[in-house]
Amino acid sequence: MAKNARQVTVRTETTEQGDIRLRCGSFPTSVVVGRGLLPRLDSLTGRKESPFIVADDITGPLFGDYPGKRKGMHLLPRGEKGKSLSSIGGIYTSLAGCGMERTDTILALGGGVTGDAAGFAAATWMRGIRLIQCPTTLLAQADSAIGGKTGANLSEGKNLVGAFHPAEWVLSDVECLRSQKEEDFRQGLAEAVKYGAGEDWNFLSWLEENAGPILRRDCGVLLRLVSDCSRMKLAVVSEDEREQSGARARLNLGHTIGHALEAASGYKRWKHGDAVAAGIMVAARLAGRLGELGEEECRRIGRILSRFSLPTGPDRPWEDILLFLARDKKFTGGVPSLVIPRKDAPCTLRSDIPLPLLREAYEKSL
Ligand SMILES: NC(=O)c1ccc[n+]([C@@H]2O[C@H](COP(=O)([O-])OP(=O)(O)OC[C@H]3O[C@@H](n4cnc5c(N)ncnc54)[C@H](O)[C@@H]3O)[C@@H](O)[C@H]2O)c1
Ligand SMILES: [Zn+2]
């Protein structure tokens, strides 16, 4: 446990209503994880002015009426196209139509796509207005809504444009997760396994013990799942607010191979969490070869990924992936930098990995 201890402490408090409130150091975001949060938005945030809601064409109809009074609502098209510059341009047009001022607030109500697009609009409208994130997917609650990264896709690549703009509040209502499609819910579980293998093996044990109720989406268990992931994300981003000290690199466990797989499939066959799961398995095999993980830990990672119906390896030859790996900014001088999980310790970024060893781990995972 001592090896997992962080310099930063996340203050955690459970309220009378059973909400879990999290804050960390000077990081400007308060996180609340609970049930039935959306109808309590005003009392939770203490805000008097109505927010402007940005949702997508699924989350708007599902949840748009819960937060009560609003200045207006803009619906993005669902999926990655919701993060295009033309979709974000549509948000600006609606904000102008509602007379949104510098003191107003945008409320992002949806998954990671909505959070990134609405966050980018909030970062840039009148040079920055307040933002509340109400994430409605497991991936967004456990990961993307916390940390301040907002972004847009260009035809030249995903997330090429963006800004740091942390939300004042992240309100994660776990009841929203019950309507998610199984395939989408699974994408968030991959990020949860990332926290377990990368940050805290006790959390991985908890995932193993609670896999059944997690998959049944028992709200009590989801509350613990989301609040633990939020605590770990908040600790890492508070350590490295603007991605300068290197601490945030740990959040990339499984992502270097994952991103290459996503790109190699033209962002069609591989969804983000599925690709990260395959990447975690390759990183675990590599860690085994480097003496950082034992065989049993590697097997545990494979078992929990399978339990969550996540892939345990890639599906295309190394040569296909190498092309996309070489484009990664963490690939310098023909040597990749990769995050490696370690037994009983947080993962670490290594820049001394021989390419043949990575290839061996990749091919063993095929
Ligand atoms: N900013 C960050 O730090 C960060 C980190 C990781 C990922 N991301 C981004 O997050 C995005 C992926 O997010 P995602 O996986 O949440 O995808 P998403 O936002 O596309 O949501 C997936 C689908 O689920 C639907 N949906 C959302 N909530 C629902 C609910 N409660 N019930 C039923 N359907 C619901 C959406 O309409 C969408 O069709 C990517 O664009 C990725 O780049 C950002
Ligand atoms: Zn991710």
C-alpha cells in the first residue's frame, strides 16, 4: 500500500444523501458521485442562474429535462462527428441565439464526445465561461469528464484541437449508466481495469470480486466503481494539471498500442476501450518480460478483461501497427515510450524498451 501512496490527497466525504464528494488540492473541480443527482443540480452547485445545456441527440431526450430550468439546449449529432468543428460551430450559433454572456454556464450532458465538445465551446466562448460536466457514460464518469481536457476532431486526426478548461463541477449520476448499451458500458470498464493494473492493485482485486454486480449495473456498486476511478483520476491530474510533469502519462497505460489499433482500423472496427484493453494486455506481457510483473498478475489482467467481454489482444499483424506507432509523438528515434504496469506499484513510463521486445509481447497477444 505504501508504494501506492500519492503525494496528493483526495478529500472524500459522504453526504447524508449518500453522495460521495471529492476534491483535491488546488485543482478547480469538485466531483460529486451519487444517485439522482441531475434533479438536484441547483442545490448541489448552489447556482441561481440557469445553465445552457449541450447534449447529443440521445442524451438530450433521455436526460435533458432533469436539471430543471435552462437558458437553452443544443443537441449535437451522436458519435465522433459531434466533436467536429462544424458541430462545435453549431453550439456557438445557439449560444449567440440565447444571448449567453461571460457570467453564464454551459452544462455538458452526455458521454465523452459531448463533454469534449461542450467543454471546448465553454473554453472558447467569450474567452472562457463556466462549465459543469454531467457525464452519462461510464467512460466519461470514470475518466474523460475529470481533468480539464477538451477537444475537437479535424479531418486530419482526432483531438488535434483543444484546450485545458476544467469543469467547476463534475456531477456523475450513476443512475444514467443503466440505459447505456452494453458495448458502450464495456468501453468504460476498460478504463477501470487501467486504473486497477496501473494505479492500485487493491482496486483490481475489488473489480475481480464485484464483476457480477458491476455487469448487472447494481447502482451501489457503480457508485463505488465511479468514485474510486474519479479519486484516482483526480489525484493524477492534480499532480500534473497541464500535462507537464509527466504524471499524467500514467493514464496512458494501454493507450499507445490502443491508439495505433484504433487508427489502423480507421476508427471503425476498434472502439477506444476495446483497443485500450488489447493495449493493456500487450503492456502486461511486456512487463512480464521486463521482470516487472509475474505470470499470475498477467493472467489476472487477462481474466478480468475477458470477464468484462473486453479483448485480450490485437487482431492485426505487427507490421500494420508499426506504421501508426511510428506516428505517435512518444516514439522517438525508433524507440517507443510505453507505460508499463508493475506489481504492487503504480505504472511507470519507460523510454528504454527495445522494439523487438515490444514486438514479441505484441505477437504473443495476437
Ligand atoms: N477529455 C478527456 O480527457 C478524454 C479522455 C478519454 C476519452 N475522451 C473522449 O471521449 C470520447 C468517448 O466518450 P464515450 O465513450 O462516452 O462516447 P460517446 O460520448 O460517443 O457516447 C457513446 C454513445 O452513448 C450514448 N449515450 C451517452 N450516455 C448514454 C446513456 N446514459 N444511455 C444511453 N446512451 C447513452 C451517446 O449518445 C453515444 O451514442 C472520445 O471522443 C474520446 O476522445 C476524452
Ligand atoms: Zn482512454
